[in-house]
Amino acid sequence: MNNDQNNQDKPEEKAHETPVQPNRTLQKQRKSFSKRVIGGVVGILVALLVIIGVLGYRYFDNATQPYNKSDTRVVQVEIPYGANSKKIAEILQSKHVIKSGFVFDYWTKAHNLSNFHAGYYQLKPSMSLAQVAKALNKGGSSEPIQSSTGRVLVVEGSQIKTIAKTIQKQTDFTSKEFLTLMKDQTFIKTLAKKYPDLLGSAMKAKNVRYRLEGYLFPATYTVGKKTTLKALVTQMVGKTDDELQPYYKQIKKSKMSVQEVMTLASLVEREGSTTKDRRLIAGVFLNRIDAKWRLDSDISVFYAINSDKSTLTNKDLQNKSPYNLRLHLGYGPGPFNSPSLISIKAVLDPAKRSKDYMYFVADLKTGKVYYAKDAAGHAANIQKVAKHNESSN
């Protein structure tokens, strides 16, 4: 019995034997593969880091170079009060003085050169970061200046918005700086105090778009080195005062203010092309003023809607701007452009007012102007111009 029992216990002993171990070769293969994968990933990461480092170095090195070594033109840059180094870097990048605002900000901080001052600076794209930073540390001017001698031509009949574009093209000043100055009441009051005969009535006018519209005399102005924008504008206003000096007494006798004379002159400037027609057109406008009629000038409507388009719609004609003299009586707020002395003199010495002309229409193709005393005559002139244009097409 004992032997049988022993025999029966043997299978149970086999059931509790140690399990077979996994294949050691397979384990080694797996470990080797894992090492290769990890090694490959690490290698790729190292390679990427090297590539990024090289590209980063090249980008940084390139960004520390001048924006354009051959571009020596002057770029006027305004650094506002309270601007931090990051904001200043953004301004310089937007003005194309430096390549990277981020690199400039980092570079100046690393070189302890970030103590910059507000003001206007004359910088060049050919300058290095060190030169730009040195200029900013030194400090700029309190107002825009011209860094090189130039000329500004104000064409007869130019509006302030047009003069702004001209100034940007021909000087270091921007149109934005100029238009901002045109709204600077402190500066304008200073001019009014300096030229009271010229600007006295302009300062009293209401609802004007630009107080100096009409008072920037059409002429060529020399802008020297270190000339400020205020000095340039003062020169323009001073020129207008010089031209009008011989006529102030005559203006008083006319019972018109300087503002009213300049307003009519600005309309005459654009409506007529010859001295004869300008005097006749001035007479028509004055006749309408005396009769308390609207001046009905399309020139006023274009200014009212502030547009450069060539034709007007019915909606434009109904624009409620006080400058719209198709809708409102009188002279309106003020001048529509800078008139020539010829147009100013035409208003002070109009022609043939005794003929009681109340209307005029111009043939744009021939330049001839037709005048009429009444609506019927004006309608006939309009038909005449229309027929002439049809036959010439």
C-alpha cells in the first residue's frame, strides 16, 4: 500500500515543478532592438537640436546685421513716451530699420543698452544694431525734423490731405505726422497769435475740418537740414500772410472776412482755369451770396464727402456736412483748398457783376465757360455743352 501511495504521489510532484524559462535569445533580441530604437531616437533628437542650433545661430547672426547695408536713406522714427524695449523693437522692425524686433530686444538687453529715450530719430536701414541702439540712448528731437535738404511743392488748389502726401514723398516727415500737426490746437493758436490779420476769422469759424485749410500758400519751399515740421508749416502760413499783406485793407472794405474771401477763392480756383473766367465765376458766386442763394458748387460736395471720385450721386448731393454748399446757404465753414493769388484777387475784383450772371457751366472738353442770368438760360447752356460733347464723340 505504501508503495502504491508513493507511486500515486509522483504525478503530483511533477505538477509542482518550476515552469520553463523564456527563451534567453529572444530576450536579448528584444533588448537589443529597444536599445537601437532608443539610440535612434536620441540620435534624431541630437541631430534636430544641432540643426535648430545652427539655424538659430544663423538667424540670430543675420538679424544682428543691418537691414540693408546699401540703403542709406533716412527713416524718421517716433518713439513714444512710456514705450518699453519690446515696443520700441516692434516699431523699428515695422519701419524696416532692423530685421528682427525679438533679436534687437534680446541683443540690447544683453549689452545693457536698453535705456532708450522718447522722441523723433533719423535712422537708416544701413545702420548696425549697435549704431541704432547708440542713437536711441543718446536721445532724439522733441518734434519731427528734416535730416537733408529738400524741397516741397504745394500746387495751387491743393487740399491739406494732398499736401500731406506730398510732404511724405519729398521729406522725412510722414503724412500722419503732418495731419496730426494740422489738428494741434496749441500750435495753431501760436500761428494765429503770430498772424492775427490772416487767421483771426479762421479761428472763429465753426465746424472746420482743418483750421489751416486754405492757408498753406501754393509755392515751392526749401526744407533744410534740422528744419522741423512746425517750421515748415509756419513758413507756408507766413507766405500766405506775405501775399495778402497788400490786400487786407481791400478785404475789410469788401465786408468779407479773410476766411470768406479764401473760401470763395478756393472754389474759384477749381471752377475756372483762366484769369478772365475766374473773375466772372467770382462775380456769379458773389451775386448768389447777395441774393441769398446757395452757391451750388460741386467742388464743395466733393470736399464734404471727402472723396477723390470723379462723379457725384444723388446721395452725395444730400450729404449733411456743413461744407456741402449744394445743401446749405452761405460760405460754409471755410476754404476747400489752397487758392492761388490770382483766384484771391478775382474774388476781390470780380468781373461783370452788373450783368447779373447767376449761373455758369463749363465745357470740360474745351474749357469754355458759359454764363446765364436765369434758369432757362442755364438750361440752354447745359444743352449746348451736351450737344457739343455728343458731336465730338
